[in-house]
Amino acid sequence: MTEQVNRRWIYARPLEGSLAIDHFARDDVPLPTLRQGQALVRTRLISIDPANRLYFAMQAYRPQLQLGDVMAGFGIGEVVASTDPRFRVGDLWHGDFGWQDYAVLNSYDRNEFTYRCTPDTDDDALLGLYGITGMTAWFGVDLLARPGAGQTAVVAGASGACGGLIAQLLRIRGFRVIGLAGGGANCARVRADFGVEAMDYRAPDLAARLAALCPEGVDFFSDGAGGTVSCATLPLMKPGAPWYHYGNLADYDQIVPGQPIPRNDGFLTPELRALCKERRLRPSFFVVFDHYCRRPEAEADLRALQAEGRIIAPATTLEGFENLPRALVEGAFGARRGKFGKLNLRP
């Protein structure tokens, strides 16, 4: 190992409003020294996700970012040194390694975050289909979707990493799936790649067009967006229909550190709230790590579906450590402007 410096990106300027590149700063430090029960992991791939925006403003499944902290981010890393036989040099691990070349893996780290990856698997698949993205999709569909023959599902963010997987899993269960995506090109790819119907949520009269496609109502709603997409879909939902609400992308830039966190259903009008009460529509919003005891089961099922060619997981991999801030600011949130599938960066 010849590198003597650990390149890092830290949270450098207080965040108010939209995330910008100058909220980050490079901070290079010496390589960490290992204690007993630790391993040094060289980061091979970093996940770029809209959820990264939440780390600045709230504590959820990981501590809230503070000024001077290394920017948080899940990734795939290779063990390059170890003081514990549980960490074997050359093994790949998944963990919350952050935006840095090297991270320390502790024997006492939460095992939901840190686990040894299945060997001989593509890094992009380890971080996407078999990582948090795939687990979020698989757990939600498995826990909430009843057998779907003859039923209609609406999937928001169908061109995104998680929404695309949810659309395919629902199709496999027999649902007629309508995927909402931004722009004609993304809609065309949703149809061609995922084998489901698609509608451009940016085009005028979304609510009327969606209602025309769902004359008998909606039996399942996968909602990673909130905002106008949710407002157009909820009036079409049947009483008691499952509503998997795993994200509020439309509102992420409104979350400010030190201020109250907006409600997950803050986009609802009084009329929609009354409708949800009348029809017993409740968003199911859970933390994916609460179900990680089932991760091996989910990975096995996803591997079988991929091997059979019944599911795909498109990914775009950017290159260059120096491009991390731009990748998040213009890439993850740029998914609303033409990006498709999972976004990762190889430092």
C-alpha cells in the first residue's frame, strides 16, 4: 500500500435551502492507524442518492451530519489491512464508509450497515440491486403488496434506482404497472427496460391523464416522490389500498438543519386528508434496516430473478474522487432531469 494520504470530502458550510457544491471542502489527512478489532477499507464504489440530502438535517438510521464531518455515504470497500481475523484482506464489505479513500471498519459496527459482500459479484450490483436500493424495493413489495393479478399499481419515480425495481417486482407479481417518470426519453426506457406502462409526470394535466389510465382505481401506490405525484394518485386509490411511501424527493431541498422536519404527508390538502381518512389510506414508511435480518432471503430472490432475466438494475457509474460533490448536487437530484437508474461513483 503506497498511499499515505486519505482524501476526504467534509461538510464545510452550513446548509440552508438547496444543496450546492460549495457546501463541501477537500480535507486530506494521514491514513488512520488501526487498533485491535479493526480493518482498513479502501473505498471502491460510493453510492450517490437523494437520501444523502437528509443526512444534513436529521438523525434517522445514522447520526446527523455536523460541520467538519466527513460526508456520509454508503459504499463498497476492500479490506487492505486488518487486526481482526473476521476481516480478511481482499474481502469486500458494504458499509457507511463516507466520502473518503479509506475508512476504518470496527468489529462492533452495526451489522445492518456493515456486512461482508457475496464474492464474485459486480460492485454496482452489490451497491444497488443487492444493497440498500434493492432491499428497499424488495421489502416494501414483499410486506405490502398482495397478489396482484388483475390489479393496478402506480409507481412514482419509475426511472429511478428504487422505483424501477419496485415496478419490475410488482409486474412479476402480476400487477398492471403504470410507472411515472420525467420526460419522454425516461418513459420510453421504463417501457422498454422494465416492461411496464409509463407516463410523463411533468406533462400537463397529470391527474386527469392518470385517472383516464386507471378507470377502476389504483390497488397499490409506490411513492418515493410526494408532492403533485401523490396528490394526483391518492384520489384514485381504492379503500384500504397499500401506500408504500419510502421518500419525499419533492421536499428534500426544503429540509433545513435546526428547523422542524416537514411531515411525510405535508403535501396533502385538507380535502386529501379527509379522503385518506374516509378510505383508510395510510402511508407505510419504514426504515429498511429494521428488516435487514431478511437481507439474505431478499438477495437470494433478487439473484434468482436477475439470473432468469426477469429483473434488471440499470446503473451509471461516474469516475473521479474530485467529482463527488457535483455527482450528488447535479446527479442524484438531476434524476428529475433525465438520469436513469442507480447512480454511483468510483473514486
